Amino acid sequence: MKMKQQTQMNKIEWREVELGSKDYFEIISSGIREFAKEKDYLSTESVQGTKIEKVECKITYQDRPSRANMQPVLNSTWFAKMKSTVKVYSFSNKNKEDIDKYILSTGFAGVKFWEDVSSDYVKLFFLTRRFNEEKDKLSTGSTQSGINNSFISRIKIPLPFSNNKPDLKEQERIVRILEKAEKLKERGKNAEELLDEYLKSVFNEMFYNKGFPIEKLENVVSPEKNSLKRGPFGGSLKKDIFVKEGFKVYEQQNAIYKNMKRGEYYITSQKYKEMIDFSVKPGDFIISCSGTMGKIALIPEGSPQGVINQALLKITLDNTKIANSYFKFLFENEQIQNHLFNVSHGSGISNFPPMSFIRNLEVLLPPLPLQQKFAKIVEQVEKMKENIKKTKTNSEELFNSLMQKAFRGELVR
């Protein structure tokens, strides 16, 4: 199996930058350029969420409402100034034609940015709870409360920097991940599914197409004996040797359901000593090898001592080279899973490829610190999953939480 080579990334530093910082932004003042013929006037009622739903009216330069006085420009993002109102629209290279088509209401505030800032990144930030809470806090006015330009300039936006300037590629990476999560939310995915898909997106963005080296699996397992071991074949685990209590016999269902408490087969301490080559401990991976093939689970701390049966593969990694969380996601990736099934054997039930193939399985090996960063992301997401189980968090609330974390640099790189 061939994997694409990948290149090293620059170190990312996160900074809080005020929207009033003229090195990166310009808050657009009211006033429009004279134009011929007609244009479409967009009031704040014209935009719902991030989409134009209707045109308020057609206008000419001479005959227009007094509020039709904001000029859209390239690389600008606009938001409704009113308190408790979330409406955002961007003008970028993706919709250049809109710039000459529309005039906006003074109910919108516009922020122009330079070429190393992404319009989609700014748009997503303007949709966050953090930005809108800050906007509402700074809004003034008794009848219709809204924010003015002087207060907008004080709001800070988190930006990823590299080489002392905003990192456009990192912004675009965050946008791609969040947009995928947003699509899942809109399709009605439940919160846990959305988190799983989100992690896959983050994994792909961090590790694929970056020029990282490739190693054989046998070169990243632990140097200790039997760190890459298939379960025993033959009659060493016949049912007549099982006892009610003792050392656990790990089965396929433990890997398939990622639950080490399932199963009811045990062996004596004497039998365990005889089968010590097949023993597993916390931190080892077990992988299902027959039928429901290729399911992987990490044996967590506190799990009982035991051995694997004939339908499992055990892997103990060298964690000075490869992180467990990284390897699990790599192994679950479609590229490896499809490859395993393509070379599996068996007429009725699929069986795992021979050990010679497994030892030579190609593993993408990014720098360990980058793997460990991903491991921290996984840890955060797993905590979010636990919280979901305790609460009635829906995909909308979860997406908002993901947005907040992404703009703090917590869920990417």
C-alpha cells in the first residue's frame, strides 16, 4: 500500500488581534460610490443566518433609502450590528460578482482584511458565541441597541500566526474542518456522530499530504517480546478448560464493542503461565481478525489480566515512536481498512491477512510531538462525549462548542 509523502509544518502561534488593528483589518465607514443603473438593496431583513433570502428593493444612486449607504468591497465580512442578532455575509473571490450587485444597509458593520486573512475564517468567527456575546455587551442605544465602529475596533479575534504573520493555510484548515462539521449538523447527525466525524476531519487535516515518512508496522512496535502477536490456533483454548474466575480470555466482542467487560471465559493461573506469549495488558491494542474484521480497541487502565483468543491480534506499540491515539485513528482510516479487506482471505468469512503482511503494513509516521497534540485533541473530544451522555446536548450546541474550541486553537494542531 502506498501513502502520499508529506511536508513539515511551521510552528503555529495563536494571537488575539483587535479588529481595529490596521495591520490586518479596516472597519468600513459609511458612504458608497456613485453607480449607474440599478442595484439590489440589502437590509438586515434580507439576510438570514449567512444567506441572502430576499432583496429589500431595487435602488438607483439618486433614488435610494438613506440607510442604503454601505459599500461592499472585496475581502470583507459584514454582520448585523443590532444586539441579539446573528446575520453574517462575506464578499470574497468566491462571489466577486456580488460586490457590484448589492448596496448594504447601515444596519450592517463591515470589516475588510488583508490578503493573509481568510474571509471564511472571519465569517465563522462572527458566528461564534464568543463574538456575539462581546458584541451584545458593547451594544448601546435605548430603542434599538447596536454596536458602533469604535466598540467593534476593541473586539479581539484569535488568529494563528507563523513566521510572525497570520497563517492563511492554518485558517483555511480550520474553516474546512468546521464546514464539514456544520454540514453534518445540518444533516441532522447526532452529537456523538458529529464528534467522530469532526475527529476524522482533524486527523486528515493534520497528517495527510504533509510529506511525513512511512515505516513498516514491525518497526514501530515495542522491542519487548510478542509485541505483535496473533491469537493461538489449535486447541489451546477449548471450552473444557475454562473456569468461572481467573484470568480473562479476551474475545472479538471486546474489540468490536470497545468494551473489556464483555465475555465470560476465564483460565487458571497455571494456564495463563502456559499462554504468557498471548497475554495482554493495559495500553495494548486488540484487533478483530475474523468476520467483523479490523475493529481495534485499546485495553484501558484497570482492565483484568488475560490472554487473547484465536480471533484477535495483539499490538504493543513503541510509544517513543508512535502515540496510541494517533495509531488508532490511522488504523481506522478507510485507506488501511480497505487495504486489509482487499488482501483478506476466506470463502465465507473474511479472515485477517497473514502475519507477514501485518508486519510489513505501512504506517505514516509524523513527528511524535504532532501525534501527541492530536492525542490531546482526542482526549478533549472524549471528555465532550462523556458530557453528552450526561446531558441533552444536541448537534447545534455541540457545533457551537467546537467553534469556540477551534478559535482558541484547542481542536487543531
